Amino acid sequence: MRLRASDISGNSTLNKVPPFRLIDDELGRVRELINGQLGGGDKTDVSRLLGDFNSSSGKMLRPGLVLLAGAACGKITDKHIGVAAIAEVIHNATLLHDDVIDDGQKRRGRPTVNSLWGNERAVLLGDFLLSRVFQMCADLEPEIIRAIAAATVRICEGELRQTIQGRNRQLSESEYIDIITDKSAALFSCCCYLGGLLAGAGEKRARCLADFGLNLGIAFQITDDLLDIIGDEGKTGKTLGSDVDKNKLTLALIHLLRVMEANDKSVLKVKLDAAGESKEALAEMLRGYGSLEYAHSRAEEFVIKAIAGLAELEESDAKDALIETAGYIGRRGR
């Protein structure tokens, strides 16, 4: 009997994304490859920094998408393991840099590298991870390397645009979506595309997977931004509230600024400019104007759009798991 997505529940000892139970063994191989590439157990200064970062302890969401996309189109190969590891190392490098930008003090339930060792070492460690990516890409086909390079450029462009637009209270919803498409969704899309392509999916099905990943990545970032406001640091394992502190406009705030009355808008802008503004007070304001629910509903729209993009794929356990992964992302912050 074929496993249904609805049957995939609970957490394994390794994963926090329930549908990834289907690929536990393969994700274990990805972790082993990452640990090997990043110094393993060598007692060097760099290894100690990497140990503090805990580089292979996250949800492994992006590697999981590479593997599930591959399984949905054929067999998972050694190249899938390699590309999955590359995607996670790129993601880890961005986290190190993000924690410096946001002055993050906690990541994955542990103190961040920048809080322990300072910003200089955290930035350089992120650069070290990206240099490892160059090495890991060396033996891949040019088409695969181009896709990874293009996604990495988009991530950096999106982060730059977000920083430049940080205090722009006129930022539109469409501009916000464009920014998060680059900074977050591009890597999701690349993971799904390459997973399919490496399994022999053909260009049409690979592009369908790329669209799935893009819409899923947009939904992920919308919900991630919501968690920054209404999440529990004990559950998320990272510092929250940094978006407000750094004047980053998220979808809920964009909606709030759009729908609230002029007098209240003036009060909100004062609050946003005030240092240490209460996250709870802001969340209550967002809730009162329906802005949290609006952001949730928009995330759900992108989840639905993502799932619809899988129609070209044949029914399989892996396709079910991709659908369940989309549902898991849509429920974050609820």
C-alpha cells in the first residue's frame, strides 16, 4: 500500500519536518557530507567555530526538498546528496550573516557565533562556508552550477534590497513579495528544480517543481516573518523581534499601514521608531486590524498555488510528502 501524506506524522530523532520521515536515511547522508566538508572533528579554530554554529542541526528543509523532488521523479542519487548538502551550506552561510545584521543572540536553541565570538568571526565563517560551496560545486555539470550560482546571486540581491528598503514605510506588498522571492524563495525553487532534473524529470516537470518551490518559499518567508512577531523563542530556537528592531517591513505591517486610519498610523510610526517597542503591543495592534490573519491568508494562497503546480507529477509517496511539506509550512505561526 502506498503511503499517503496524511499518514506521515510525528518527528524522527533527526528531523523536525514530519514528511521528511520518508527520507531520513538520505538526510543522514547529507549531514555526514556536510560535517565532512566543514572539517568534521578536527580540533582547529575553525572547527570550534563551526561547532558553536551547529551547522547540521536545523530542519534541513532545503535539502529535504532536493531529495523529495528527486524521489518524486525517479531515484535519489549521490548527486542529489551533494546538491542537497550544497543548498544547506549556502543557507547556513546566510544565517551567519543574518545574525550579524540582526544582532541575533540565539539560533537553533544555542548562542549565535556573533554573540560568542564577535561579528568579524561570524562574517568570515559565513564566507568560509561559501568558499566550501565553490569546492563542492567543482565536479558538477555546468547546468547545475549555473542554477546554484543564479540562486545565490538572487539571495544576495534580495537581502541587499531588504536592507536598502528598511525604513521605507511606503513599501508595497508587491515590492515585498519581490524581495522575499529573491532572498528566500529562489533557493527553495532551485532545490526543487535540481532535485527533479537530477532524477531525469525533463525540463517541463523540473520547471513545475521550480514553480512549486518558488511559491512554497514565498509562503515560508511570510510565515517566518509572522513568527518574528508572534512566535515563541523557546519553540523557534532563535532571537525574535529583529524585524521590528531593524525597521524591516513585513507583510502584516504593510497591511496594517495600508488599512489603519491616519491618526492611528501616526501613532504606529512613532512606536516603530521607538527603541525596544513591545512585540506584544504590536502583535495586538496587528491582530485588531486583521493584519495577522491577512498575512496568514496570503501565505495559504501561495501554498495552494504551490501544490497546484505538482499536478504534472505522477502519484507517489514523495509527491504526497511534498504536499504535506507545503501544508506544514502553511501552518507555521498558527
